Amino acid sequence: MDELLTKDNLHYRDLARDIAEKHVKPIAAELDRTGEYPWSVVNALKEEGMMGVWIPKDYGGAGAGLLNLCIVVEQISRKCGGIGCTYVVNALGSLPIVLAGTEEQKKKYLPDIASGKKLIAFCLSEKNAGSDAGSLKARAERDGDDYVINGDKKWTTNGEAASIYSVFATVNPERGTRGVTAFIVERETPGFELGKREDLMGIRCVPVNETHFRNCRVSASELLGGAEGRGFKHAMMTLDVARPFVAAQGLGIAQGALDLALEYTKERQQFGQSIASFQGIQFMLADMATQVEAARHLVYTAARAVDAGVKDVSKISAMCKVFATDTAMKVSTDAVQLFGGYGYCRDYPIEKYMRDAKITQIYEGTNQIQRMVIGRALIKEGASA
Ligand code: CAA
């Protein structure tokens, strides 16, 4: 429904669609096999000034807001969920600085991220602190003008591609979530180590690493926002804004799977006619398209709410993440079904969509955690009504 989009939205959509067609689609299957990072896509995005769509103009970005970012992510993920992920995770890593960094930190880091010169990753999760992010164990201790970080992070998405990391550690384990503090750590900092790369089911071009901190010394000027004990709130604020663009990744995967299913069912002949001419198949396509459209509206609404400065977006952000990523899983599974036996073979592109979709229900907060966030918000609203 182009009529509901602004000129600016259409500009970003067309630009991203073009990059996805020319640069993403041709390499998606190969990168799925080789696990190589999509540097050629990063370069294409850099050339079009798309690496900092979400970063404010004052710090070298386009200042184009969350909706435009979601539109770009959707178009890239429509051709490859993995490449879509490499792009969204860079936005995720930079958001703590955008939302809570000091002026000095913003000026130091954001221009290089906006230009695409440097990529940034997000180090929150640990082996035993996934959904329960507040129970993280990485420790940061003040030592003169520095902090010394020790600990191990898990699931650092874009780990080996990034050169800057938003890292969450506790300065006081007894304070629980109120001890969590965020730091900005550069890759060459002594004591920072890249660990094992995970062997993933989908999004196989995305390097997801363990990251280790061994007496990793950073200046107190790298303490995010200059304040101890605010890190958990910074992480939650970040996720509230980030969940819509992971939802947009799910939306793009769902739309891409629907595109392929439509194309295939129109071509595939059985019983002397295209299988798309059967009502049973049309009903499936109709349900898939309706779910995709509903997901799009929820994602765009959440993004518009963030852009409009709505104060509390936790619920709508979690809602769009649940709905769009569950839609990605359902629609890509149905698309595989519509391809029949061919859908299960790697000769055809559709099974990759199903593998790529699965992670979107898990990362950026599992969809069970999203339902918890929604449920808590409903109860709070009810109590204050
Ligand atoms: N904004 C600001 N502050 C918030 C907040 C929000 N959205 N949500 C909670 N807080 C504050 C609370 O107000 C509270 O503050 P006080 O101490 O002042 O009271 C504090 O944070 C603790 O809040 P809770 O008691 O609600 O925290 P909790 O321990 O119950 O956890 C949770 C809540 C929603 C389950 C949270 O832990 C969570 O979101 N878990 C999932 C983690 C997650 O999404 N991980 C994804 C990692 S990134 C990733 O996956 C990306 C990738 O690889 C691509």
C-alpha cells in the first residue's frame, strides 16, 4: 500500500530493493554455503549512504528514523535473511550510544559507524544469562581512571566482522540489574578476545562468536553515558527500539518466501494445470499474504511510534516482534510445503528461508520473553486504568 508511505519511505524502499536485487540476491545461496561475510553488500550500502540510516544527522547519519530503517531491513531480508541480520545487528550495537552515550562518545564513534567504516556489535548475553539478561556475570572493576573487564559473552552477532562492541558487565553483582553497566570496547583493546564461531542452522553468513574479556582495560571515558548502574536500563531501552527492526527482518523473510511460493505455484503444473489454480493452494497463499500484510502494519506502527517519540514502546515493540517473526516461521514453512519435495532440497532457494526464519523467533529476546513483556504491560495498564 504505497499510498500510506511518504516520499522518503518510498525513496528508501526503492533504493534498498535495488541493492537487494543487484547485490543480495545473487550471493545469498553462495554465502549460505561458504559462511562468508557479505562485504560486497556492505560496500553497496556504504556507497548509497545507507549504513547510518538510523544515526542522527549531527553524527554523520541520515537521521531518517526507525521506519525507514525497517523498510530497508525488510527489503534486504526479502532476498536474504542472513544479510538482513548482518545489517540490523550493526544498528543494534550502535543504539546504546545513540540512546544513552555522552556527547563525546557519540562524536567519537557514530560517524565511523554511519559511514560504514566500522561495524559495531552488541555483547549482552552470556552462557547462563540469555532470557534472564540481568543475571549476567561479566565483571567491571574500577581501577583509577580505568575499568577492568573480565568475563565471557555468548552470541555476539557480527562478532568477527565488528571492530567496536557495546559490552554489558556488572560493577556490583550484589545490586542485580542495578549493577549492570555498559562500556564501549574497541577490538584492539588488550584483553579483548574473539572466541569460537557458532555453526548455525540458518543465517549462515553471519559470524556469531563468543567474546572474551581478560583483564580488558578501558578508560572511564568509555563508560556508556558516564554513569554506573544504568546498563540494564540502557539494554532494555535499546531492545525496545531494536525489536521492530528484527521484526522487519522477519517480515522481509516472510515476504520473500511468499514471493517465491507465488512464482512457483503459478509455474508448477500438476493434473494438467498450474497448482495455483487449485482452491486449496489459493487459500494457503491468501492466508500467507494476509499474515504478511498484518505483520507489515504492526511493524510500521511500532516504528512510527518510536519515530513520534511515544514514551513507552515496550509493548508495541514486543508485539510486532512476536507477530512478524512467528509470521516468518509460518509463512516460510507453508512456502516449503507449496514447493513439495523440491522445497526440501537445497537446489531450490526456499528451504533457506525456513532456516533463516527460525532464529528471528529466538534472538533479540525469545518470543516467549516478548509475550512476557506484553503481558506485564497489559497488567500494568490495567492497574493504572
Ligand atoms: N526500558 C527501561 N527500563 C526498563 C525496561 C525498559 N523497557 N524494562 C525494564 N526496565 C527496568 C525496570 O524498570 C527495572 O528498573 P528498577 O531497577 O529501577 O526498578 C529494571 O529495568 C529491571 O526490570 P525487571 O525487573 O522488569 O527486569 P527482569 O530481570 O524481570 O527482566 C526482561 C525483564 C524483559 C525479561 C529482560 O531481562 C529481557 O528483555 N530479557 C531478554 C533479553 C534479550 O532480549 N536478549 C537479547 C540479546 S540481543 C540479541 O539477541 C541480538 C542478536 O543476537 C541479533
